[in-house]
Amino acid sequence: MIKNRGMFLEKIINKTISYFWTNNYAFIEKKTLDISFDKVIHKENHLIINKGYISKKSTVDYIGMFNGAFVCFEAKSCNENRFDLSNIKEHQIQYLNLINKNGGIAFVVLFFSTNNTFFKLNLQFLNSCISKGFKSISYEEIKKNSKQLFLEFPGILNIFE
């Protein structure tokens, strides 16, 4: 597995949400992991963490508000011409579906580095592929069944268009 394979996508999304905040368009935040520590040591005006661990499963990468609706989405980078469904966990899909069912906006942003393209993958299509037992979704199927996103000036993805 390649470390930091999603850094480009994360930088683009972080720039996008910063632009949204600045222009009062939407308010999106990157979620952090819940981390617990066994022991914190105070030493010379510094805190030293001893044995930290993730205390519970994360939900999705980003949450926030857009036009009065709760928004959540997961962001995934693909280094091949397919999206491996093993890259999104069952509890994340359940969370996305729960938000969608309750009137929120939920989706997956995909970046294909091989084609330098971005897509907004809707849950109906994702759920259909999962229920059919797919292990992955080809680039061509995603292109046919998802909304392509484009980098706009000044380097943002308009995920709400």
C-alpha cells in the first residue's frame, strides 16, 4: 500500500472547504480521529503522550452544513482504473446512508490519479454495486453513473453543483 496516496485529494478538498468558509458558501470540517491516551506526562512545560490509541471507529472524512442541510462525505483516491469497495468500510457506508435517509447530503468524492479526474459518487449507485456483490467499480461505470467534478479557479472542487 502506498502511504499518503490521498494527500493530493485531501489538499484539494481542504483548499475547497477553506474557500467555502471564507465566502460563506458552506461550512465543512475535516473530522479527526477519537484518540485516547493511557498516560500523559508533564515534563519541562511539555506534554508527553504515553500509549495513545484510536478509541472508536471513525465515521467519514468530512462533515458540515450547506444551505441548511447536514453534509457528510468520504474522500478516496484511486491509483488504478477502478474503485475497490474494500477501501470504504461498512460502518462508513451505514453512516452515509443514515445521513441520507434523514434528509442530509451524503456522498463519496473519488479522485482517479491515472486519469486525473474527480467524481461525486452518489449513494444509490454505490449501494446498488454493493448489493450486487461487486468487489470494485470500474472507472467507466463510475464515469457513466456519477457526476464528474472539475477543478475550478482558484483550485477548488464544486462538490455542491
